[in-house]
Amino acid sequence: MSTTFNNRLTEEQYELVSELVNNALAKAVDSMAKMLKIRVDASHIDFNTGDVDTIHDLDLLGRFKAHLVKLVFSGDIRGAFYFVILDHEVDLINSVCLPAEFKSDKRTENKLMKHGFMSEIENVIAALSMKEISEYLGVQLELKVPQIQIIPCNQINEYFEKENKIYKTAFHVTSVLKGVAVNVSPYFIWILDQNFLDILRLNTTE
């Protein structure tokens, strides 16, 4: 795990955040593995105060398409969860892992059901992560309906620059949920506002 931290958090606060993030990602991995029926690992985990960092690997993919899903949450803390999954990874998941209840003989209906399967996975993972934040920090949060768009990979970093400004990002998490036997590696990203750090400090003694 790669983790870089500046001096804005004390050791106690860092340990609490580290436990929160790792527990949330462990549950995300477990949930994704059960729903896709494949082994999944959380890799390239980075969490830090400040803006989401540039993901250079996405720029290298140029105009190759990715599905970007945003799940906003509000309440005591403002922010959002994001999933970035490449177009061919969505197709691979649907061809290898799609349950029978999400399959249809009708082409249009089948496409909608495939999107429904991915949305269900992303909703479950986001809800589990939100629950971890709520329980660790004793806050009330509400998850909104997912917003889905298809975007060229070389525009995603620019997208996150705008999101950082919208939420005045005070803390972020960047992780990759990597399939072991099936070659899928969606990014799972958190953005949280200043309230996250303020409430974190209220929950620690230093």
C-alpha cells in the first residue's frame, strides 16, 4: 500500500483514517468478489489530505472510453464516491460474470440490464463505504442516486480537477479494485470536504 501524508494530521488521526479506509476497502473487495464471483484485491491505495492526484495511467489511454459513475453523499460531510471502469472491462464483466437474472434475449433490454448489474455493484460498494465513515466518525450521511457518463480517459483528470473545486476537497482516497483471474481494474475514488477533517479531529484526543 502506498500512502503519503503531509503534516495536517496527527499520528492518532492518521491511524483512525487508515483503519477506516482499509476496513471500507476490505468490505468493497469482499462485496465485489461475491457479486462478480471472482477474486478481487484492493491495490494502489493512496489516501491523503488535499485534492485527488492526477492519475497518469488514464492520460496514457487517450480517447479510449471509460464509464464514470458518481455517487454524491450529503449530511454532516459533503462529498462523493466515483468509479472509473474502462469500456472493455464492462464488456468483460458482462460476458464472464453477468448473473442469469441480468440476461435477456432482447438486445436493448439486455444492454439496460447489464448497466443495471454494474450500477448495483457500485451502489453496494458506495453504501458500505459510507456506512464505515458514518460508524467511525458518528455522522449522518445520505447517498444520492448514481450519475453515469461515458468519457474519454484523457479527460478524466480534468474532470477531477473540477470536482476538487466543487467540493473544496480536503481529503481523498484513490484505490484500484483489481480482479485477479479476470482482467478488470476499476478505480474507486473518494472525495470529502473540510467537515471530514473537522469531525475527525473531534473524534481524536491530540
